[in-house]
Amino acid sequence: MKLKRLSELTPAGVGLVCRPSRSSMVRRITLFYLFILSVVTFLSWQLWSGENQARSIVDTLFAGASILGIAFAALLGLGAMPMAVAELRSVFLPTSWIAWVRPTGLVVNMRSYQDRCVTGDDCLVELDYHEIAEVHPDTEILRVPVGGLFGYHSGLRCRTETIESLVIRLRDPPRAALVEIFSINARRMQPPSKYSRLRIRPQRMAHRVSLLSATEIRLIWAMLGSQTAPKLEKVLEVLRYFVSIGTAQVRDVPNVDIDNQISLLAASGLPEEAAKMLCRHRGMEPREAWKVACQLTRSPPS
């Protein structure tokens, strides 16, 4: 097991490089802006079609609401543009890979692809195949509460979310330096971003690599619409030639295990979902729950 800097090892040549799905990110952003465009087009057509007709009070109110809707949709699209551009740029960076399957070993990148800090810390773990006991796919089924219209307390329904992961079980526990690097990457704060004269606080980071236990490294492959390419099945087919493939595990996380669900969502970079669960199951106010969720997001993985 070797620790290296990101600048010392660049995926090239032979091997299978796994990175956040670029096509999935482009598709999500395209669908969002197509929705904005369809709303603006529909409301504009409604205004244009009613210009030459005699207007009643209801028509006048509808016209005013349409103008406000067009303005709101346009502002929403423009406001989301810097974040969309930053997300696309992060995905297309050459350093945004998660794992590199090579004939000589497996390299895991612990640094989040959304991490824009300039640092020379070690963030790559190079594992020889004889150090890996087995790898296996892991699927967790979570029930995340759905918030209501006027706050988290008004919604009592739950939606089911599936988290697909690749678990690497080591023969020996990792060194203390490796555990410390995981903690540093999870706690690292991001600098604010500047777009023209606008100063925007960056969004949360999606931490896809974490320590599941003393001898297990977990790589999140698919979660809440975020995908990793190639698919996990293809990666397992390649790894089958080098290491033992364990039995796939499917775990339905019970509702009684609320604390673990909250910690998992926060550690995965989803403080909003963790805050919803704190409001519903712990009776916290939204502002207090958001504070706790942000603290859990910045804390080292357990």
C-alpha cells in the first residue's frame, strides 16, 4: 500500500479509469434548462395570444402572473448557470477520476472531484492485488422523508433511494496515515468562487470514497441520480481477473437505524437530506437541523 500525490500519478495507458459520468451530468443540466425554456415559451405564448383580445380582470391578473413567472424562470436559469458551469468543469477535469484498475494494482483517488482547493497532500492509495482480500458490490436501500410544501414537518411520506457501492476489503488494516488522509479530505473547506463581480459560496462536495470499517474502503458508484462510469458490473468483470469477487450484499436499512442513515447522508455530501430526517425523527427546527447536518458533513467519516 502506497500513498501518492495526485500530480505523481495520472491515469494513462493500460487500465480501466472510473470517473463521474459526464454524459449523466450533461443530461441532467440539459433537462433542467429545457424545462426552464419550456416554461418561458409557454408563458410567452399565453401573453402573445391574449394581447389582441378584450381582457377581463382575471386575464389581466393572469398576464401579470405570467410576466412574473417568466422573470422568475429567467432569473433561476441565470442564477444556476455559474453552478452548472462549475459542476461541468469539475467533471471534465483530468483529475476527476475515482479509481484506476491496472494490471499491477488498484489505485483509489480519495480526493472529491468537486474539491477545488490547491493542495499537495497525498490523496491516492495504490493497492497491490495481494493486499486485497476481496471486492464486492454493496447496495443500501434508504427511506428518505419527503418534505411538505411549508417545511420539513408537514411531509410524512418517504421515498426510497438506492446507493450502489464497491467495497474493497483489505487483508490488513490501513496505516494511520491513510485514516488521517480520509479525515483531512472530509473536513477540508472550499474557498468561495467568483463569477465576474459575483461572489458565490461553493456547493457541498460529494465524497464518494470513505472508510466503511477498519479494513474496508467504500466507493459510492451510484446515488441520487449521480452515476459513475463505467457501470459497476463492467468494473467487477475486469477485477475478476485479479482479485476474488465476494457475494453481492443488499441491505434494507430499517427505519429504526435513523442515526446511521443521517450520518451516512451527511458523510456522502447530502446535508439537505440529513436535515430533513433530523426534523422528522428528532423534532428539530429546520434551522437547527441544517446546522447539525452541516457539522456532520464536515466531520471525519466514522
